[in-house]
Amino acid sequence: MDLTTLTYMVVGASFALYIGIAFWSKAQGTGDFYVAGKHVHPVANGMATAADWMSAASFISMAGLIAFLGYDGSVYLMGWTGGYVLLALLLAPYLRKFGKYTVPEFIGERYYSRTARVVAVICLIIISFTYVAGQMRGVGIVFSRFLGVDITTGLLVGMGIVFFYAVLGGMKGITYTQVAQYCVLIFAYTVPAVFVSLQVTGVAIPQIAFGSTVADGGAWLLTTLDGIVTDLGFPAYTDGTKSGIDVFFITLALMIGTAGLPHVVVRFFTVPRVRDARISAGYALLFIAILYTTAPGVGAIARLNLTTTMQTGPVGAADGNLVYEERPQWFRTWEETGLLSFTDHNADGRIQYYNDANPEFAARAAEYGWKGNELTVDRTSSSLRTRRSRGCRTGWSPSSRPAGSPRRSPRRRDCFS
Amino acid sequence: MKDGGYWRANLRLVAGCLAVWFLVSFGCGILFVDLLNEIPLGGFRLGFWFAQQGSIYVFLVLIFFYAWRMGRLDREHGVEELAEEQEED
């Protein structure tokens, strides 16, 4: 069976599953539509919250962002999970106790004011639209890749499907669809992560792998990574470039923002009791943490992978860089979509990937005959890129491969997860 | 039914949990990160580990601990909800 058919079958099957669930659990009344009749088990609610929360942003971009930001990327990891502590301790149980359908309804009743309720509705709409705008870009990218259409068409197809099952099933349908989505999502995310960890470090668990040693060299992975990126003029991976105060307040803002997200808050209205709301927040974070603790491992390994793919030999050596004509298949695929691009500034046919914004390194780069960074990576896609590249290599390790040896494989296209 | 003792205990629990929440993320992960980075934890530098792994694990433990203690507090003060269903967490 060829890859395209397989892709359509897998994607088609998962959507058939979601729509099937929507039919099976279609809303019977107002209570069902808004709060799933308040009969959702806390574990199911936790899973649905996790799927709800980890939409396109976490799934597609996070590992990529962290790969490029290193320690600075921690703001997203701590910010987007720490908010759940605030949610569980300060918000969820109390909102559930009040027993209403929505947050604006709670605010209207609590402050005895229709005006307050209207203000809450306006805030909610603004927050939701801003949030959805970002997510929809992700939906567009994913569908355009699967269906081979442009991003706008992909976006419309994706929206159509979501609209269909959301209207049909209401909160009840959405909840169970999301439970299924979570299972699909976490499987698709962790399986390649486990394999890439095994390949690079010999440790199957990504959370431990990026604190382990690289399989053949014996050096710590993060130490190796710090070494190679600083050799190319980038800041050390485990050190930040942002000032402490920036990191502090960005993290704080992301935490408070997470605790206040309407589509997350509303999920805690769907469980039977207040105590279920408390424990449910714990399950939500548990399911989120599986992805969120995997992502930094993937990020670190991806950065090492990208850097050592381009920098095949010693920094500054004439043959130390990847020959463009010998670039791997994933590189070509992502070039076609414009998410990765190469400009041969010094016309040597090799790819120089380094930090040309670093004035100290610039002098050395000039000595090597480098005339600027030649590789541009769209960060939003780097996680997808990694997913694509890593599932497809076998026996790759950072230094055992002879410099410039071709690593093409005709089956590489079937690695999209 | 709900007396002052219950609310005070509730607040104390929340305050305690939030203190730990602050300590692991903003403390270990951000404010004292350079200091902790001097300590190795396997291949990690400890501050970096707290920022990208440790704080998340602690958050998780905190929420379950809070839910468990609140459940006990509810029972002790007789404000436990009557189960609508037979589900147990």
C-alpha cells in the first residue's frame, strides 16, 4: 500500500471515530449541551481537558520552540503547567460549587449584575477568538500536509469537521471525542519520542534520555549539545539569554493565563461533584505532563540532531559542513513547503548553520570563509520536522556517521506521525 | 455546618501548597537557577532540570495532595457531598 492511501486511511479512521462518538453521545438537552449533564468521570474529564488544552500549539510547536530556546523555553513548560495548580486550588472547585453552566453566568450571579455578565462575555469572546486564531493556523498546517492542499483549504476542511461534531454532540460529544483525541495524540507523540530517545541515547524514556549520555560517545547529551551550539556561536542550551526578571514574569503571566482560559475552566463544570473537580484538575495535569515532560527531551535531541546534521565535522574545517546536494529527504520535503530554506551565501555548496548575530563569533566565521547563516528554520514547524526526520532514520548517532555520507531512504515519506 | 475552622484549615492548606508551587518553579527554576546549576543531576544541571522537568512533577504531586487533604477536611467537618453516583476517586 502506498503512503498516501495509508495516510488517508489513518486520518479518515480517526475522524470517523470522532464523528461516531459525536453521534453516539449526541446532546439530549441544555444540560447535556453545555456541561455534559455533569456526569463526566474525573479521569475522562482530565483526559478531555488535556486534549482540549494541548491543541495545535503544544503538539506542533512546543518541542520546536524549546529546541531553539533551550533554557528560555522553560517559561512555556512551567507556565502552561503551573497554571493548573492555581486552577485546581483557587478556581475549579469554587466554580463547580456554584453549579452554573458558564463563567459569565457565575460572574453575573456572584456580582448581582447583568453588566458584569456582559463584560465577562465580551472578555470571553476576545480570549477565545485570539486563542482560536493561533490554533487554526495549526489546523491549517496539519490538514494541508495531510491532504496536500494549501493552508486555507486545509483550515476550512478542519473547521468543517470540528464544527460538525461540536454542534451535534455539544459538551457531551466534545468530551468523549476529546478523550479519544487525547489517546490518539499522546500515542502519536510519545511513540516516535521513545524511538528517537532509544536511537540517540539508548534510554527509552525521553524524560530520562536527555539527561543521559549519547549512545556511542559516552558524554552527557546536554553537555554535548551545550558544547556544539556554543562552538557555533549560539548561547549554551541549558543557559538562558533572557534576563531572570523576564523569565519570571513571562512564566507568571502564562500561569495566570492558563488558569483563566475559558475552554479549560468550563470543563470543570462537567464533573458530578466539587471533589471531582479538584481531583480532575490533577488528572488533567497528569495527562498534560506526559506530553510536557516529553517535549523538552524531544527538543534537546532535535536540536542536537539538526546541528550535527548540518555540522558534520569539526567547526571551521573545509569539509565540516553538510553538502547541500547530499541533504536528507526530510530536508527536501520541508524545503518544498517553505518551512526550511537554504541560501548559499559563500557559494561553497555546503550548509553553514551558525549564529551570525553573535559579533564575537563573526570574526571566526569570516576566517572560515563563512558569509552568514545559510539555514532558516520556521520554528512553528520544527517539531513536525523533527517528527518527520527522526522516525525515519535508522542507526543514526551523532558521530558514528562518516561526514557527508548520504542518508537517503526511499521510505522516508511514511514517517509522518 | 461549615464553621470557621474548616475555612481556616482550607486556607492554610492552599497557602502551603502555593508556597511549594512558588518555590519549585519561580525559586528553583528561575531565581536560584544559576546556583542550582552548579549541582549535577545525572546529565542535567539541577536548576535546568527543575525548570524543564522537576517543577512539573511537583505541580502534579501538589494537586493530588491538595485534593486528598481537602477530601479529608470535608469528611472531618461533615461537609462532604452526598454522592450522586457511586464513583470513587
